[in-house]
Amino acid sequence: MLKLGDLNENRVLTITASGHLSKEDLDGITPQLAELLDRHGRLRFYVELQGVTGFGLGALWEDLKFDLQHRHQYGRTALVGDRTWQKAASRLAGPFFGAEVRFFEPDQREAAWAWVND
């Protein structure tokens, strides 16, 4: 499941991901995300990976296409989750994001929030 949270005064958008992520999950948020990017230009992201168990190939493909299309609108991104996702998230994000991406452990949520809002 993917869920968009609120956009704060620093243009930081909170996204929560959990479970096995499917193309349908991504399809459920991309129209709203595209609208926010169009309206605000460049956004920063605070992404919480809560018990993510994997990504379907359709979800991965759709995400990569969307990221390539909007990469110039991506600002600083904080990924918060357990270490099992650190390498995978960093590898996937690196080539497609034009922004700085950092990974934080769950006990570093406050530091992640401060960093992405700086």
C-alpha cells in the first residue's frame, strides 16, 4: 500500500509504503502526485517504508517511468526503513533521481525529518 500524506510549508511531502507494492498501489497515488508536482514545481519527500515486503514488476516499471518523467522536480528525499531496504532503495534511487537521497533507520525519524526540511 502507498499513501500520500500532507505537504508542509517547506514543500515536503510525506509518503508511507507498506506491504507488497503493486502497480495498482502506484496507480492510486500517481495522479495526485503528478498534480502536486505540477502545482508546486519541485518537492521534497519524506518516505516511510513500514514493513515493505517487495515490489511487483509492474509497480517497479511504472515507478521508474514516473520518476524519469519528473526527476527534475524531485528535491531532497529521506527514506526511513530497516536496513534490508537500504541497498535496494539506494541503488534504485541513484540513477533516476536528480536529488540527494539519504537512508535513515527507523530510530532516526527525527533526524530524517530535520534533514529533509533543512
